[in-house]
Amino acid sequence: MNCFSFMQEKRKIILYCGRLVVNLQSLQKEVVNMRYGIIGTGAIGGYYGAKLAHAGQEVHFLLRSDYEHVKQHGLKVNSCDGSFHLAAVNAYQHTEDMPPCDVVLVCLKSINNDKLPSLLPPLLHANTLVVLIQNGIGVEEDVQKMFPSVQLAAGLAFICSSKTEPGIVSHQCYGSINLANYSCRDEALMQGLVDEFRQAGIETGLVEYHEARWKKAVWNMPFNGMTVALHTQTDLLLKNKATRQLIREQMMEVVSAAQHLGVKNLDASFVDKMIETTDAMTPYSPSMRLDYDFRRRMEIYYLYTRPLAIAREAGCRMPKLEMLEAELQFLEEANMSDR
């Protein structure tokens, strides 16, 4: 190759590379982060919303009792993975004042879902994805009846966190979340949500809907109710030989019900994994125990009544968990009447 030909080839390479850089810059400009709305800025909504905001996402928080505190002092997360403070927070008392959002994380207790018909509409546009980060079985089905055209997904959080002071979330351990498509019409939107959660440092999985809900129930149904019924914490339930065995039997009842319903990837090995995971976590009072201690209504319907009824219809009884449901109903009635 002579010198003239070499210079021509060099110019072509430079021109090609320049066009490639321009194209990459154009693509980067087209990438727009999603706008998030948080309904229920408690232990769960406060944590995940704050993580997203801390990573640079646009997040709008609906608050109740600690609105003035958060507006003035911001939102603080005391975390085992590294604490941080959001000095400036997009805080609101009413959803009517919030902008329409691409993703709404509903982190209310499921007993408050009757408020969604008034809370959700101001946050919705034609393609909004509503993620229900709530406990239990059947919540998406019921919310879909309220909003037939809205895209829904389930959020299954595996986290130990609490919010017992204004504007402060205490994150003790874990923190991952599984997302599951219920009625989202755009798989790219679901994947984009997973990607943005991961970019915020949140371990996130994309899981089949029924598998995700019933796997969460394997832990939720025994531990939430048993910590209330025996007025204890997770660690003590597993340190005692009798209650450890009972917890395992209750977990296996959930696995059996799920298998009757055709749920895949759920067997005794998952039960063993959940027990090992709980052995390793810090002593913990689940949300139902905190609700009982603060004399609030417990999520008995979606955590027990609904899944027990679904299992019975499928020809599978869960007698130990049916007994626990009855105990919780008794305790709640007595607890609420003493207020």
C-alpha cells in the first residue's frame, strides 16, 4: 500500500469512528430514566424509594404523619449495607399534588387497598406500571378489578426493615426484591424496571408471577403469624426445637398448596433454604407483629384467609395454618377492643 492509499484508509477509519461516537451519543440522549411515585413511605416504600432517589432517579413520596419532618429534615436510611441521607425529598401529603409517574410502587398495607381508588388516579398515565409491594395472595386480582386497564406487577421484598421514627428507615439485613409481571403489556418496561433497581444497588430478580407470590408465602405465613401468636421474634422460634419443627411443617403446607395449584420450582429444598436464611438474619419482628404491638389491623385476609380458601378450592387443606388464622383473628379482636 502506497502512502496516498494509506492516508485514504486512515480518513475512512477516522470518519467511521466519528460517526460511531455520534450514534452512541444520540442513543445515550434517548435513554430517559423513569419517574417513580411511592404510595406508602414506610419501612418498605421508604427504603426502596430512597435507594432509587439516592441513585439519581426522580422519585416522589406520599407521606402521612411524618410529612412535615421529612419536608424539613429529609429522609434517612440507617442501613447494614451503608447508611445515607436524602436532604431534599419530593414529599407530598396528597396524590393530587404529585405528577403522573411511569412507575408507582404501592407499599401500603393491603388492609388499606380500599383507599387506592382515590390515591392512584392522579399518578397514572396511559402506560403507568403499578407495582404492588404487598404481602399475601390475591392482591393483584382485586386491584385489577378496581383498575381494569392499568398495568400491574407484583413486588416481593425479602428484607428486614422498620420505620419507628419520623423520617428514619432502619434496614437491618437483606434487601432483595423479586418482580413479577401480572398484567404489564410491555416486557421491555418490566426489564427496564429491573435494570433501574439493579443500578440503584438493589438485588432484583424477574420471576414468574405465581411462583413469586407463593414463594413469599412460604416465609410469610408461618413467621408473621407465629411471632404474634407466641409474642416472640423470628430467631427464638427457630432456636426452640418444637417451634422450629412447627415452622417447617407450616412451610411445607404452603409448598403442598402451591404444588396443587401447579406452581413450579417450589419444593422442600426451598423450605430448607428459607430456614437457613432466617437462621442467619438478625432477630426480627415481622410487619404483622409490629401491627399487633401498635394495635393496628393485621393483614390476616391476604396473608391467611385468601390463600387458605384458594388452597381448599384446589383440594388442599393447610390445617396448621388454618389454626393459626383462627388464633390471629381472636387476638386481633381482643387487641382492637382494648384500644
